[in-house]
Amino acid sequence: MKPLFAKLRREYTNDQLLEKNLHPNPFKQFGRWFREAIKHNPNPEAMTLATASPKGFVTARTVLLKDFGKKGFSFYSYYQSRKGKQIAKNPKGALVFYWPELNRQISMTGKIRKVSKTESLRYFHSRPVKSQIAAWVSYQSQPIGSRQELEAKFNGASQRFQGKAIPLPPGWGGYRLVPATIEFWQGRLNRLNDRLQYVRTKAGTWKLRRLQP
């Protein structure tokens, strides 16, 4: 091992994750961990979203969780962005939350669906006004000539919408990942990490199993 990586080596604490301590509902368990993460992590809502093309080429990026519950985990984007185009043709994906301060990770896989227009509109109007304007001028994942061009578009839209209610941009809205599996990972001493995975059954219930680290 090179000296650089030897210096980066770390040992996890002896926190534990036992079956008897988990809530039988994975969404409730997620809520428990998320509330703890809020106390320790500056961006607990940051999550890695992985999507793939129909040919299996995978891309990943960090997005922000905007809501979660028994329906799934939601985020927002342009439908014509790279992720949006991949989801349209291959509506499956994965999410990963990593909270190093707690030595914890949550990963999940499942199908991705659009949220309703009503839900997208409600969230859109909860955003700061300048963020609403930005959604109108930035065609996500599309090339642009310069930073100055982007800022000119923003300034023009700011004048156009001044003093007006900003409508939902066409082609912009929410997605929700509906999990088929949710895994809770707790770092342990000697890399004997705890991994407990919920798997959704055909009946819609959840089966819990322990995975080897």
C-alpha cells in the first residue's frame, strides 16, 4: 500500500446494529437514522443516485432527498437531463446515503417513477424564488457556451418574472424511487461490519436478513 493510502486508513468504532434493535418497517428505521444524521452531518439529505442506460452504462451523481415515506424516496430534476432520459428508458435505480460521522451507510434499489404534477408544483413553489428562476434557465445536462451566457439567461428571466408567480417549468418535476431492497450498514471494528437488508416480498411485506461484510 502506498504511504498516502496508509495514512488514510481508519478503524471504525464498535457501534453495533442488531436485528432486535431494528424497526420492522424499513421506512421507520430510515427515519430513526436520518434524524440522528441531522445532528451530526451538515448535508444528511445528500444521496448518490445511480441510473443506467438500456445497454447497461451506469452513471451516478449526488442529488438531494426531498421527501421520504412509505411511497419511497423523492428527488427533483429535468426530465430531459441525462438521468431523466435514462430513467425514461430504464426506470430502475439505486440510492446511497453515507454518513461518515456515524460510520453508517444506507443503500437501496428499486423502480423510479414520476411524482404527480401537483406534488411537483407544491415542491417547486417551496423553493427560494431565485432557485425557481434557475430551474427555468438551466437545461440540465445540455452544453452551454460560457458561464456568462448562463448568467445572462438568469438575469433575463429574473426581469421577466419580477413581481409574478413563477409557473412550473415544462419538463421539470419529481421522481420517486420505490425500494425493493433497503440495506443498513454500520461500520464495526476489524471490518466485521453489520449489514442488515430489508427485502420486499411479493405480498408487499418486508423480510430482514443479515449479509456478510
